[in-house]
Amino acid sequence: MFVKTDCREAESFLRENPDIHTIDLLIPDINGIPRGKRIDRDTLLKAYKKGVSLPVSIFGMDITGDTSDATGLGFDEGDRDLVCWPVPDTLKPTTWHHKPMAQVMIAMLNDDGTTFYADPRHVLARVQERFEKMKLTPVVAVELEFYLIDKERTVDRKPQTPFSPATGERLKTTQVYGLNELDDFANFIEDVQRAADTQDIPADTAVSEFSPGQYEINLTHTPDALQACDDAVLLKRLIKGVALRHDMEATFMAKPYQDKAGSGMHVHVSLLDEAGNNVFVGKDMIGSDLLRHAIGGLTLAMPESMAIFAPNANSYRRFQPDAFVPLAPAWGFNNRTCAIRIPAGPEDAKRIEHRVSGADANPYLVVAAILAGMHHGIAHQVEPPPMTVGNAYTQHKPSVPRTWLHALTDFKKAGILSEYFGADFCHVYRTCKREEFEKFNHQVTTLEYEWYLRTV
């Protein structure tokens, strides 16, 4: 159940930040895109006391911002409003604007105070409640990969790597985990860390990734899946804002370059009992029966979950052999070629690393799908396939959906996600994404002109 925050939070914030006169109210849609309103400081207390009205159709929007009326959230409902309320402890200053500003997350409720079914944050909350009934607490950490890109595109409107602030030259190469690459953009990374500290976002480590301009910033583990996803959504917004201040852009597009690595969102999950013990710990490196059953549920739910893990047309460009992107629901110990990895480390940190999602996916829905698969596996004692040792790409044929249409078809037949997400939400998501798919496929691309215009 959603708990409305106390007005004293806003009153205290206004007293402590007299220079802030503008506040953004943020509500992530089904794509994970923050939407909402911008208000002045005199309106903030009213938002805490009476809420803020927004149309329910924001949850029927595709990636372009168009509403799908077939979802039932547009004209069929008269484009009605519902009231949104501030999420506790998310009212924070922002540091990347040119004037002092702040932001607060909001969530949509029905008129009777119950949670609105199409709000992705509430979808995750409902799945999390299943674990509360088991007296288990998911501990979640999100890792986000992204590219820094030049604000100017190439002549054919493609992205290009930025200029190094250290050398003045455009980035052409990189060293994975290279420290020089971190040094080159040290000012940017320091400003990201400073902004994260201001917003109490637990950003932990930054590493350079496989391609020029690609980085990963990790969030620490938290025993609250909702908070973990709030932090991920806000960190993405923060990184984009700070990049603009440094005369660059940041993109979480899954595959911005055809010949370079894609950007993923890896999710780490462990489970604690009431005494705070990690229930995945077992007699050996493979862990407990609960861990095994959780993995079994994840492998079973993976095909129908791909439309969540890879939500856009570009998402499927990531899924290529030998690119550390999973192509089958394989699992293994300390094995990055697998979709589900049990990382090496201390036994009390035994956990699952889910490596399927792209950085373009909605964190709330990704984590909800992962937790749904885990809960289903534990509740039904699902046995996983044999553990993979060695290169998963040579041992397993690609079997997860690798096209958008295939993924949407499997999602339509979903049994596990329909139970955990709710049939109404699944209808909205599937309908919106199917229309987005049709809209994308109606476009005539530059490649088609190159291949066919004079040839056929």
C-alpha cells in the first residue's frame, strides 16, 4: 500500500532551501521516461496536501509520447485525471540546472486511495508484497551502462563519440576498466557523484566499459526494491543532466553504435529472512535450494519477460553472439556468458546477477519481472536446467526471443507475468508496445533507399 508523505517533509525542505523556486514533479511512465509537471515553491505544499492531477493516459504513451487509445486509457475514459502524491523521501535539490531547482517523485492513486494499476511503481510494489507474505526481503542493486556522445550528430544523423577533455581528440579506442578513461572524464564523473550525494542516491563505483565513451555506474544494494528502482530512474536523469552541463549528451539506448558494445542494465538480487540472514547461502558455491528454485523460476519466465527486458526496436540489436549478452536462459557460477550469474565472493553476499536487460528498459518493470520469476520458482519449487560451465554461447542455441515481434507474441501468452503484474496492466503494456512496433515498421529507412531504390 502506498503511504502518503507528511507535509512536514516539504515544509522542512522549503526552510532549508530558500533559494529554490522551481520543483519538478516526476512520474515514470511504462517506458521509464519521467513525465509530470514543473511547479513553483508556493505550490509545493499544496501538492503535498491535496496531490496533483495528471491524466491516466500518461501510462498509455509509447516512446514518442503518443497515447494508444486501444489501451483504454485515452478517449475511452475521456482522458480522465487521477491524483498523484509525492513519494516519501524523494524531494531533493538538483545540481545540474543553471538555477537552483529541486525534484520530487509522485505516484498515481485511484479516487478511493488504492494504487492505480497501470503505474509501474505500483506493479513492482505488488510483486514485492508477495515476498513479504513469505517473510523474505529482496535486496536489490542496479548497474547501468551508458554512452557519452557528442551533442552534434554526423552528416547522416548518427551519434558520434565526444572529444576527450584531456586530449582534445575525439575518442576512438578504450580500455575496459581503464583508469585513463576515467581520468579523461574525471570532472564529469565527479559532478555525477556530487549530484548523487546531494540527492542521497547511493552511487557506488564508476568503470569504463568496452567501447569509447561507454561507462557504467553502479548503485549499492538496498533492502527495498522500490527504492533501488527510484534510485536507478533518478540516476539516469541525473547523468543526462550532468552530461549536458559538460556540453555532451548521455544515452541509455541499448545499441547506439552498430559496431560497438551495447548498454545493459544488470540487476543483482539476494533474499533475507526475518533475522537478516541471506537465504541463498548453502553448503557449496551453488547455494541453497531456495536459490536453485529462484533460478528455475527465472529461466522459466525469461521468454515471456523479454518484452520487458528489451522493450524497444533497438533493444534487440544488443543480442549478438560473443558480446556478453545472453541468448539463452542459461545459468552458471561466476560466468558472464550466462543470462543468470551467481557472482563469486563472500558466502553472505550470495546473490543472483540477472544480465538480460538493456539500459533502455524500465527499472521498475525489469525488477518486477525478475522478482516475479524468482517468487514463482520458490513457490512452486521449480528446478532449473543443469548449470552451465564454460562458454554458454557454444553450449546453448539461441532460444530467447531475439526480435521485438517474437517477444511481444510471447508476452501476450504470458502466464507468470499476467499473474504477478495483473491482466489489466499486461493489456496496457502489450497494446502500447504493439502499436509502437507497427508505427516503427511503417517507417522507410535510409538503408532501404541504399539497398533498393536503384537496385530493384
